[in-house]
Amino acid sequence: MSSTSSILKHLHEEYTEPIRDPLWHNISLSPPLMRIIGAAPFQKLSRIRQLGAAYLVYPGATHTRFSHSLGVLHLARRIMIAILPHATGLDLTLEGVKAFLCAALLHDLGHFPFVHSLKELPLKEHESLTAEILTRDPLDSLLRSELGVEPALVAAIVDRRLPERGRSRELSFFRNILSGVLDPDKLDYLNRDAYFCGVPYGVQDTDFVISRMRPHPTDGIAVDAQGLTAVEHVLFAKYLMYRNVYWHKTVRIATAMIKKAVYLSLRSGALRPDDLYGLDDTEFFERLAAVRHPGSALARRVADRDLFKQIHEEPFRAEDPLHARLLDLDERTRVEEAIARRLSARLSQPIPAENVIIDIPEPVAFEVSIPVVTSRGSVGTAETDSVFSAPVVEGFTRSLRKLRVIGPQRALAAVADPQTLLVEG
């Protein structure tokens, strides 16, 4: 039996354990993978919300990284089944495919609450934390004994910064499938987040998307000419989800309050980075509540939905010297403190410095480059008739990033001219 045939036999015959899922209906796991998800590090994902504070706006958005991870495995398996018959000359191994599917299932093990909103802080990347968890017990022993795969290979698929140590071609192939334009992670979270938020924006025709996929030796995934519409749909869906869900004004206010609570606690030494790693949602809020720093109270306010108000909003402009200066968190804090002093003077009552927050969303990438298989061979997206040119994608990003000044309700009465708020600060 050829390698491809044995891999397809494994994918079709050994995934015999169904788990009901509201989005994909039945997600099938192999008995060894059922034992993997029973491990404590994976079970903790059931206590971490996928969308952080989005439930404050969309009450249904309480789905977890546990269910998302199962969904990513489901789509990764479907993708492999779809592309393997076309994967001539790639020399994929059964162990490599098993490692890839484990990476898809376990890619979020290093997540702790609000991690995506804390990227500017001096914290480890969640991929690095995932790799650390994969290469120590219980996962290290389970991956070896239950699936016969090297934990280091699974970790290297998740964390691109790890050395390749052989298998470079196969490893690169699986890395590009797990993280790319049409990766199983994105296809699950866009559909799942839209489903639980009750919005139509992220919904994809996943059956069609996967049917148009083809393996590509250097990029992992390509699409045929008909599949170009799937790429465009994913790009626009991601834009709409950021606009309406991920960066909704109230969600941004809540996450900005959380971020400042963590930032001030870390800067004062009241909190160490290691204090955050491995926490679930409840433990996260309990840990911040125990911090002896005035800024930590911001987290309690979010938990109680006692949120600040928007005082000012303007488009973020990277070319603006003031905006560029505010990307430095220490400089941003100095400006926040100056604004708090001025507002306090106007109100004749103190507004604590930690209660004025400047929120600047992190850069977001709208990946559009994917090989398209045409009658002329494989071409880049830029060589097709897609409307999503580089300037269009740049326009998406610019339209989404808003600089906001946030503070208590009473601060609104002290803002004489919102347009001069930052300049005066």
C-alpha cells in the first residue's frame, strides 16, 4: 500500500469516536485523540472564552477554546482528505500527518485569557507557551504512547520559531496549512464566532472552500481558479467580523481596561508574567483582583460590566507623529496621566490616572496571497482578476484602526473640545 493510501485509510477508518458540535454537527476523533483531549491542559480550554469580552455585547459569545480546537481538528482532517489525492511528489508520512492533526487540535494550549489583546506587553507568545506544554508531561508522554508522534514535531508545526531539525520540507508544508490564507483555524473561528454571536458576517461555504483546495509544495495550500472567490469571501468576512464583533466599540473598551490593568500591574512589579500563564477565565480575574495596585480594579469593573465610556475617537494614522509616539506604552501612559490631570482640574474632583485609557488596536493582517492554479499554471493572487489588490487590503486595515480615549462617565462633562484632547495631553 502506498504512503498516500495508508494515510487516507487512517483518516477514513480510525476516526470512530463522534463528538456533537453545534457548528459542524459530528466531529470524529480517533480513540487515542479522545485520550489526548482528556488531559488536564486541554480540559482547561473549556474554561477560556474564545472571544474574551465579546459576550458583553453578544451574549451568545460564550463558546470556548475547547470547542474551537475540536473544530480546527475537524477541518484539518477534512483538508487532508481533500488534498492528499493530489499530493503527488510531496512524500508525506503517516507520522507527519498525525503530528499535523495533533498540532491542529492542540494549537491553543498556551492561550490564557485576553492573550491577543496583550501582545504589546512583555509576555511570551502563546505559540511558545503551547510548545512548552506539548514537550512536557502529560502531553509529551501521551503523544508518544498514544499516537506514536514526536512532541517536538508537533510543537514545531505550531511554533514557527522552533528549529526544523530535519523533515524541513514536510514540516514547512504542515506549518503553511495550519497558518495561512485558508487555514483550518481561520475557517473554524470565522464560522464559529459568527454562529455564537448570531451574526451573518463570518459564515463561509466551507464545503466549497475545501473542495477547491490543492496542495502546494512551498505554500501548503493553493486553490483552483474557482476557489478564488473563497479567498475573497474569507478576506471580506474577516474584515466584517473585525468591524462588527472583534473590534466593536464596547469590546474595545472592555479589553482596553483589561490591558491597562495587566500593564500597570506588570510595570509596578505587583504581577509577574508567569502569574498569567496557564490561567483560565475565572483564575485570571481572581489573580488580578488579588493584585495590590489601583489599576487592577479595572479588571473587576469589566467582570461587573461597569465599563468606561468613549471620550474621543479618531482614525489611527501611523504617519502622524503623535499617533506614532503613542505606540510606546510608557509614552502613552504619560499622555493618559496628563489628560487625567487636566480633566480633574476642570471637574474640580480627581480622576485617577489609571482611569484614563488610550486604546490603539494592534495591527491586523489580511492575508490575500495564495497560489491560484490556472490553465497557465500556478499564479499569485495579484496576477488574477481579484478586486482585493494591495491598496484595497490596506484600506481595510486603515478603516478599522481607531484611536480612542476612554474614561469614566463624568469625564465627558470636562471635555471641551475632543479634537484637542490628545494635543493638550
